[in-house]
Amino acid sequence: MRAVTMAGVTKPRTKKGIVLFARRKVKSKILMIFTRQLATLVDSGLPLLRSLNVLAKQERDKLLKNTINKLADSVQSGSTFSDALALHPRIFNDLYVNMVKAGEAGGVLELVLNRLSEFQEKAAKIKNKVMAAMVYPGIVMTMAVGIMSFLLVFIVPRFEAIFHDILGDKPLPPVTRFVLAVSDLMKHRGLILVGVVVAIVVLYKFIGRTRGGRLVIDNFKLRMPLFGNLNRKTAISRFARTLGTLVTSGVPILQALNITRETAGNAAIARAISQVHDSVKEGESIVQPLEASRVFPPMVVSMVDVGEETGKLPEMLLKIADVYDDEV
């Protein structure tokens, strides 16, 4: 009877579906809103643990909600907020964790959170501007390629017959023969062209995974026609804002340079930052490796030089970022 009773009160197991593609990252916009709200709550005098609990209750994103609950549990068990953040590297990067750590050490967590939210907002704004600037040229290029392909495959072959009827066996001009040859290639050997394009894309991806190949590709991105100047300004703005925000928040300069290098997004910029790191480690100036890299324009080098001499390097870096944000 007891066994039957125990079996009768046993709760049925809930069926759990198998999730094949679980999302492990939070969208930058959602993370930006979380940082801004947390900064506001902490700045208003609410304790950190209670602020996390409040945000967890109102958060709609399931992944971030679970993460906030884990952060609250870690803080409640005695861990520092930065240590709790470090347990979730897919959501909170090194820049986020180290800025919070600097804020905790200096007792100005609310100030650092405000700076971090401003940094995220400006980074998102510049990213949206870059994407908007590239949409129109991308549409034009796509339409141009489509129209050109249509003409070469369907229209140009008809002109070949017309030329033959009018001119007979007379030779055509070299340019005309070239266009007809390209048309014939696209019409009868289109699969070969598609294979060549796919091979080029695969080769590009393969080369991009190597250190030397990534450096060559990123150098080309900074010097390529049409988009090179835009890529350069975006990369410099990101470098200046990241380094300026970190140093302003109290992160040591060498550690700030390491974080900036990891989040640079361009191998050429990262290489220049590595040279700056080595120079500062030896007690030398920041300016010389920046100038030697030939990646940063003279104006940036001059402003960094002035900031270093006057002891206002973080402020100068943030001004550089604002200038290049406006130019983008």
C-alpha cells in the first residue's frame, strides 16, 4: 500500500524539448538598455542586488533574464559584480568586465555604468550610420550587376546575329569582340563562373583565418577605394573611444591597451595598438608607434601627442572619437 501510495503521489516529469540552436548572445541594443537602466537604478541609491532583481523581473529577453538572475545569485553569495559578469563572457566582454571592476575599486560604480552605457549608445549609433551609408551603394552595385548580367546573357547574343547579317565576315572591333566573348562565356559557361566566385569566397574566408592573411585583408580594407576612408574613420573612432573610456574609468593603461586591441575589429589597428603597448611598457611615448604604423592620420597623432604632454590623454581620445563620428 505504501509503495502504491508513493507511486500515486509521484509528480509526473515535465517533458523538455530539445533545443538545437540555443541563442548564447544578447543583442547589443538589449544589453545597452540593461546597462542604462542598471546605471539609473544604482545612481538613484538602490543597492546593486535589489537593482538586479528589479531588472530581472521586468526583462523580456529570456537569455538576459536568466543571466541577470545568475548575476544576482552570485552577488548575493558574496562575489563581486565584475567577477559575476566574468562568468558570462559571451554576453559581457572584457571591456565591460574591466570597466565595472575599475568602478568597484574606485567606489564609483554608478559613474562607470553611465559611461559604459554612453559608450554602447555611441557605438551603436556609429554602427547604424555605417550600415546606412553602405546600404545605398550596395543596392546600386547589386542592381548594376543584375542588369549587366541580363544584358550579357539575353540581349548581346541578338546583336551578334545582327552584326553578322550586316557586316558578313568582316572583323569586328576588339571591344565588341571582347563583349561578345564575355556574353558567350556567361551564357554557355555560367556554372563555371559561379564555381569561380564560390572558390574565391572560400579562399577569402580561408586566408582571413590566418594571421598574415587577416592583416593583409584588413590593411586593404583601410585603403580600398570608395569604402577605405569610411573603414579607417570607423576603426579610429572605435579605438579612440574604447581606450578613452577605459582610461577615464580608471583601468590601467597597459590593461586598457590590451582590451582595446582585442576589441579593435581590424588586424592592422590591433597591430599598431600592440606596438603602442610595448612602447608604453618600456616607459616610452605613445606617439612614436602610432606615427610609425602609418595607420593613424597626422591629426590623430598630433592630438594624442598634445593630450600626452598636457596629461589629458583620455579627454583628447574622446574628442578624437567625437570628431571621427561626425565625419562618418
